Amino acid sequence: MAARITENNIFAVVTRGGWILLGVLAGAGYLFRSARFATGILAGGILVLANFYWLRSILTRALRLQPEKATRYAHLRYLARLILIGIVIAVLIVRAHIDVMGLLVGLSIIVVMITALSFYMFAAKGE
């Protein structure tokens, strides 16, 4: 029997599913398109999953701070994270010549997982 998805394990479900989806999409990209396309998927997927872990870390720490410090902490970390991710994407496209479509597919992994999980939870609750 599969484990139930609850609010307590939702992060683990999204990330574990994201890693599985990344592997499936990268393999399919390699088989049906090219190694360059699969590399783009891998690069985008690893980047978006690392970004998701980093975002959770920032929010967890911010929630432990006093309210007046938490807002500034979260804003500064969010901005730094956004700038760093932008730089990495630019370097991947310009210097590493990563396939842009593959990169976009990889960057969409978390969106796909959250959307699929939302549909699943909606269907499971029957609302």
C-alpha cells in the first residue's frame, strides 16, 4: 500500500516525484531527440530542484525569526536566489550551449509535479 500524501510529507512527495520525472524526461529526451536536448533537461531539472530546496530552506529559517527580521531576511535571500539562478541560466545558454527547449522542459519539472499533485489531491478528496 502506498503512503498517503499529507501536508507533512508534501515537500518530499514533490521532490521525489521531481527526481523521478527528471530521470524519465532526460532518458526520453536522449532516446527521442539528442544528448544535447537530454543535457538541457538535466541541467534545467537539477537547477529547478536545487532552487526548490533552497527556497524551502529560506522560508523555514525565516519562519523561525522575529517578524520584523523575517521579512528582510526572506526578501534579501529571495533576491539573491533569483539573481544567482538567472546568472546560471544565462551561463548555461551562452557558454555551455545547452539546448534551450530542453532547459525549459527541465525547468518545468516542479510546475508539472505541483499541478499533478494538486489534481491528485483534488480527486482523492472528491471536492
